[in-house]
Amino acid sequence: MKIITKILAIMLLAGCSSTRLIDSWRNPDYLYFTPQKVLIVGVSHNLTARKIFEVHLKNEFNMRNIEADESYEIFDSDFTNTKQTDEDIQKQLDKVVGKGYDVILISTVKGVDEKTSYTRGHSRVDYTWRRFRGYYLLYQDIYHDPGYYENYRVYNIESALYNIEEDSEKSLVWVASYDLVDPKGIQETVEDYVDKIIKDLEKENLIPRRNKNKP
């Protein structure tokens, strides 16, 4: 668990990235469901990274006239600083429901992959790959220049939306998996990731589109 939360901290402290939707699922029992009050949970050991993610997503909900709050403002510090039992989690959940929240959106890193790509030093648009001669001429530098290979990381992140007023296996409203490719810095990565989540929730008609007249 500590490894996963550290990975999320790294992800949230990274920046300009390419975020891709890999897979998603919408519960067919929630065809006309719209959140009223959302608690946003970023599972991260790094409080600064968690705050940036939760605040940015809260603002996006607010711009769509949906009340939302950050979990670091609601959860007790012991809840995130120590490992919780099933009973402990239920007590915290009861507290959240008692405050009027009907939905929790939680996001966490599921894993990280190390990738390697081949990068050419410059473009050679005149060569055709239809013949062996041209293909070999293009790629023979791999033998001589190991720098042509570049390593990068891909973070697989999952976001899930739960109806916490429904205490059953049907409480999962929506879940999506994303790949964040080689993030570099905090602000751009958070914005890119949050934008993807929001757009997908809009596409599923789970939240309204942004009021352009609202700053």
C-alpha cells in the first residue's frame, strides 16, 4: 500500500503528460444519476500532491454547480495516517453520509510500467520502407548509438465514483482506467488528468457540462 501511495505522489508531482483513457464502465442501474455533494479522495501519501489533485477536481465540480469538498478537510488525520479496519472505514463513511455527501470520487494508482521507445535523431522523410535497403539504412544507427533508446514510465490510474447512500454491491456508479505517459511536472499533469475525468463524466451524463458564464 505504501508503494502505491508513493507512486501516486510521484504522479501528482509530475507535470505535462499524455493521459489516455484505457477502459471504463458505467453501472446501467444509474441511467439518470447526478451527484449532489461529492467528496473527492486522492489516495496519496504526499499531502501536498493530494491537495492539488483534490482542489482542482473540486473546482471543476463547482463550476458545474455541484457541491464538492476535499477529503483532507473531512477525513480525520488518523484515517489516512494509519491502516484502517473494515469497521473503521464504515464509521468514517457514516460520518461522511451524515454530512450530506451522496457520492465519493476516489482515484489511485494501480501500477506503473517501465517502457522503452526508439527515437531517431532526425527525420529522413526521403527514404521508403518498402525495400529492405531503405529500412536498414534508416535503423542501422541502433547498432552504434544506444542513446537512440529512451526509457519512460506509464502510470495506470483508476478513478471510481461511488453512491455512498447505496450500501450494496450496486454502489459503484462509474469506474475508469487511465494511462499517464511519462509525467514531468505537477500542474500540467493534474490539470490533464482531471480534465480527462471530467470529460468522461460529462460524456456519461453523470455531470452537466460547465457553465461557460461562471468564472
